[in-house]
Amino acid sequence: MKKIKLLTIITFAAFSTIAIAQKTNKKSMKKVLFVVTSNDKLGNTGEKTGFWSEELAAPYYELLDQGVEITIATPLGGQPPIDPKSADPSAATEDTKRFDADKTLQEKLKHTVKLSTINQKDYDAVFYPGGHGPLWDLVEDKNSIALIESFYTHKKPVAFVCHAPAVLKNVKVNGEFLVKNKKVTGFTNEEEEAVGLTKVVPFLLEDALTQNGGKFSKGPNWAPYAVEDGLLITGQNPASSKLVAGKLLEKLNK
């Protein structure tokens, strides 16, 4: 009888320890919000655009594989458009191949959360993948602008890659542009010219951030390049996606 009681106590203690460990682990798990465009129109060209698959896939897996919990939000909710050019086999990487075969992520993308329902208090950081899509919706989206400001003023990292730094164009903190006197980068004028879209995009990202007081720097075209300035992390182009995610991880783990 005493043995049975002892065994019961040991079993209960073991389950309690596991439950506490799981609760603690869940509490300590970092949560990152991904904000993705809902726009699929490339200006007035009649062509399609959206988010660039590598710029979502590479950071997503870089963070996911380190135990980060990721929520994806869009202005309209539901399936965000993928830039068809980013799905071309010539643009494929190991991350985009994993993305193409990842049914869990594909299902997650079908049911993205509506941006207007998001509260920064539920997350530790925010990340914006690029593609040309954000230039026409997220740049002017009031929910996005307010969200970035809220993350930043609550001392949480804000990260952007390629065209995504363009969404900082209208973001202000204490009446000043967030990028003022900050080190920033993003898709350069030269890279935009190389893809033949300088006359299509509503503005040139490099010019806009510079005009708002950003200290814009860049690496060679198409080469990985990212900079950080306090809580602000920006990357130049698709190849910089994993680099941005790595810098974000470092901040989350401090």
C-alpha cells in the first residue's frame, strides 16, 4: 500500500514538473509577427506582383528552426499574393523549395490574420518581407504605420527587407520620421533600374528614405547586405533576407 502511495506521489510530481516546464517554455518562446502585402497589382502595367517568396521563406525558416512562433498578418486577411516572378525556377533557393513543399505554411498563408486585429503587445518583434506589392498598400496603410510605431516605442525590434523598408516612408515617432539619422538600406535605385521598374513604382525607396533623413548605405547589386541601428534592421535585396533574420534573432536572444 505504501509503495502504491509513493508511486502515486512520484508520478504526480513528475507530471507537475513536465507541466511547469511546458508552461515555462511556452512563456519564454519568442513570438514574431510577419506583415505581408495584400496587393497583387504592379501599378497600371496590368502585371501581377505581391510578396517575394524568398523574402518570406528564408526569414520564416531561420526563425522557425530556432523555436520562434510566427504569426502572419495582411491588410485584407487571407491568402496574400506571391509575385509570380519569385516563383520562377531561376529564382529558386533551398528555402523557396522548402516553402513550395511546406503544406503547413501554405495553409497558414491561406488564413493570414487581418492586420487591423493585431496588437503589438502579443509579439516580441515584427518583420516585413518585401516584393513590389507593399509599395501600393502597406506604405499608406494606417494600421501598419501605427503598428510599426507601437513596436518601436515599446522597445521591440522592427525588421524589413528589400522593398519592405519603403513602408517606413510615413512612420513617425515623436513627430520625426523614424528613419531620421538612422542607418538604413533597401532595394536601391540601381537595382530598381536593373529590373526596369523605375517608371512604374510610385516612388524610389532609396530616395524616399534619404529624403526622410535616413543614412542610406548599400552593398553591390544583388549581394547580401543588411544594417541595424538600435531596434531598426533593414536588408537590401532578396539575398539579404536570411542576414536580416539572423540579426533579428540576435536581438531576440539578448
